[in-house]
Amino acid sequence: MGLAGCDRAPPTDAADEPAELLDRVNAVNLRGVWTCMKHGLRQMRTQDSGAIVNNSSLGGLVGLPGSGSLPPAQAS
């Protein structure tokens, strides 16, 4: 199972958020899931079976005040 998450503290307004923070959130959310899948696939090949389950967050569908770059990163 792959779950990735990146918390930002303190909460931020997307209009005031630096691009570097979006890059950090995307790196955790995208690369984290990719890394889990990569290593899971290697193990599954050695045992000729397995399953990968990746979960997402409601945050990718519903933006909340102060959530900044999290909703677009979760939706990607």
C-alpha cells in the first residue's frame, strides 16, 4: 500500500505560497508513491504475485482554507 503525504506548517494561502513549497509537496507525493511502487514491483516479481494499492486523499478534490499547494499536489 502506498500513501504519501507532506504537511506544511503553518497553513498558507496559495496566492502567497512560494513555488519551492509546491515543488517540495509534489516531490513527496509523486516520488514517494513512485518509490513504493518501484520496490513493491521488484518484490512481486520475485514471488510471482502481489498487489499494489495506492490511496489518495480527499484533499485532492476539496480545497480547504490554508491548504495551499496540497490540493493540486494530491490531485496530480
